[in-house]
Amino acid sequence: MAHFAKLDSNNIVTFVTVGRQEDDGKEQELCDRTGDTYRQTSYNTRGGIHYDPETNEPSADQSKALRKNYAGIGHTYDETRDAFIPPKPFPSWVLNETTCLWDAPVAMPDDENRYQWNEETQTWDKING
């Protein structure tokens, strides 16, 4: 199935719909039919990498990676990057130009614990429990 993101006049995603497989790659036809602006999005693309839906491992065929990230409501479509960018989670985070995802100014610890970002202290706080 093909997925399409409806954009408002500021290129913000307002709706995501499923189209027929034969609509795949036919954004202009969809726009002409509805009068709205749509961009195709790939459900299995995250950070510019297409993942196999069966294994959740990177696909052998990376030509399926589309517009950096699957579009969600509130995401922005950046025409220059041809990418969907999620909302910025915290003021201190910066856009990763390769993945079009937001990176914290400090890397999250790589261990078995769970963490949440503390914007005030600019640190990762361990979640207890």
C-alpha cells in the first residue's frame, strides 16, 4: 500500500491516508483529483533508511527509502531536503541533516536503563521503576 501525507499551506502534515498500490508515485494525480497538496511517504522509512517490515532490519533495497521519515500529523515537509521532519522535541536539540531527526546535545547513555531528557539540566535522567 502507498501512504500519502496531506500538507497545509505551511507544509505541515495534517492528515495521512492510505492509497491504492497503483497510486504509488502518483502524487500529482492525487493532488489534481482532490485539489489538496499531498506527498507520498513510506511507512517503513526512518532516518533515511528503509526497514524490512517483516524483520525490522534495514532493507536490501534502499531505493524504497522515501523522504527520510514516515510522515506524521504535525511533521513538516521540507521541500529543499525532500524530507519529512518531526516536530522539535526540545529547544536545545539540533536537526541531524543526514537523518532529518532531532539529536540531543548530549548522547543518551547506551546501557540497559531507560532515560528521559531533562531540558533544564541538559542531561539524561534515568527512569526508575
